[in-house]
Amino acid sequence: MRQSMQEPGQGPLASLKVLDFSTLLPGPFASLLLADMGAEVLRIESPNRPDLLRVLPPHDQGVSASHAYLNRNKRSLALDLKRAEAVAIVQRLVLEYDILLEQFRPGVMDRLGLGYETLKRINPRLIYVAITGYGQTGPYRDRAGHDINYLALSGLASYTGRAQTGPVPLSMQVADVAGGSLHGVVGLLAAVIARQQTGQGQYVDVSMTDCAFSLNAMAGAGFLACGVEPGRESQVLNGGSFYDYYRSRDGRWFSVGSLEPNFMGALCDALARPELARLGLSPDPAQQQWLKQQLQLEFEKQDYTTLCGLFAGIDACVEPVLDLAEAVEHPQLKARSVVVQVPREGGASQAQMACPLKFSLGLPEPRHVGSGLGEHGEQVLRELGYSDEQIAGLRREGALG
């Protein structure tokens, strides 16, 4: 029997067992969160077409750092799903691993004999989460895409960037992670809660474009209800107001988010320009642009160290733009233990970003970095009842990598 109550350090998702067919970023980031929170995650990988994340630089001792992070705490089983014997293994696995996460284009799993309708006949409790670029329906369902395309089609890129230079490639994958990964986890856990009430699993269709569209949030609400079309540098939060970045004398940057009058007053007092505070809430675009120019002049008068000291002791919503080396040493992030040492082969460890969620009962310690391709194949098959002879036969036939 699975335990229904969480034990200290076991993790809130310790009762969940997940088959993960995903590659690259959206699915693996989702299953990383699940694994960090205690779920047992088994990756099903192709022995013939390895996940490209495995070769993505930079490498640490010959292993991709991205792969080692995104696939920590997960086991790996390499199966050639074009072989009937491999499909049969998955069909046995879904009796125990009753949550499945996949990221293929629509129809691929069906053609392999592993679609939802087929597998739910084996296990009606199966929760089947499919993360795709455009979803399972619509004219774009079979179209290739990447994060930048989903942001473009969702409308988000239309008011991101500068008015003169247009949209900019973002430094992190918003549609992949905020769209696919996080919404995938939300949908999966919602289906788990529903199954607790009904005993039935279900199919969860996660479109990264749909989810990116929902991230329009305030601007989207304003357009749909009021017809206000957002443009670049036309709104309070996208460069249309003083809420922006400012360069110091020595070329460093500072974020200024002093929207509320008390924060704006503190900002202007610190810069010895108290008369500017009255313009903070001005709806006049011309006044906002003049205010930005004045703030830039003030920031350029002082260097990074001086500005850091100036704002360190006051609440003005002004913070320096840190690079990663500085971020990991920042006292707030260090106090929150955002970096963790994860065991690796040979008894050493690798520094990785920790699970950002904090639970009063704690989380299990990281078990290992991302596994080698098919590293746990024999172990998993023995757990399913396969004999050594059967496992050897599967290897000879090419079903098991």
C-alpha cells in the first residue's frame, strides 16, 4: 500500500510514480519539479536518438551540465519503442507508473501503440499529460515550433522590447517553462486530485502557445475587455513609464520599480531630486519619458558601488542587475539555499540550482545528477519481474538499450 501521509523528508509527492517520455526542456523541467518533491520519475529514452540535451554544452567532466540538472533524481530506461517488446514493457509499466508525461507531436504515441486510449484500457487510473507546442487540436497541431515562435503567436512578443528596435530574444524560455513546464505540473496535479475523488485518470492537453497566451494577464485582459492594444514601451510595466533599467557611470545596470508614491519618494530623495517624485504616477507619456531621462542622468553620475550603498538601506524598489556569479553569492539567495550539492558518480558532487519550493516537512535530499542513458534498465525490468535471461534477450533483439 502506498502511504497516504507524508513522512518528514520524504516529499509531498512521494506517492506518485511518473513515466517521462519527454526531452529537451519543457517536459524535463516539469518532471524535475515532481522528482524534487519526492515523485518517482522513470525516463523512457530512445537508445538510437538520444535526448539532444545530453550533448548541450557546457560539459562538466564530459557530461552536459544542463542534462545533469534537469534530469536529477530520475532513473533512465532506454527502449526502442518501434519494437513490440519495448511497447509491451511500457504497457506493463503503466500498471504501476500511473502518470505519463510526453512531449511528442500529436499522434506519435498513438502510432507507437502507446496513446491514451490504448493505455487507459490497461489502467483506467492513468493520468496522461501531453505537452506540445500548439496542442492536440487546431490547424497548427502538427506544426514544428520553438519557444520564440510560441511567444510570437501568443501576442506576448508584440509588446516586449523597445519601440525602435522591436522584440528581443529573452534569456530564458518563457513559453517552454512558464507555459509548458509549470502548467504541465499544475494540470498533472489537478488530475491527481480529481482521481482521488473519482478513481479515474484523464488526459491533460497542454499547449505551450495556449499557456503563453494566458500569460498576457493584465495586457490581455485590457485588450479583450476594453479593446486596448498594448504596444512596445506603451505601458507602465514594459518601458512606457520610469519602471525600467538605468545605467550607472561605470556601465552597470539597476532595476527601478518604484511605482508606489512612498517608494518613488524614497528613490527621488536618495538621488537628491525630490521634485521628480510628483511625476511618478503621471499618465502623460511625454512626462514619463522626461522623468526617465532625468533618472538616467542621476544614475550616470554615480558608479555601481556607490549606488548599491545608496539604496541598500532604504525601501525604494531599486536593485542592481546581477550576473549569475553575483546572484549565487547574494546574501538573500544564500539564505534561501538556492544552490545545492548533488551527488554524482565516484562520490563527488555537482553544484546545481535547488528546488525553489520550501515545505515545513522538508524535501528529500537530492539523490543523483542526471543518469546515463538506460542506466537503470536492468533494475527496472527486474522490478517488473523479468528474468536475467529475458533481459539479455531484449538486449539482443535491440528492444532494450
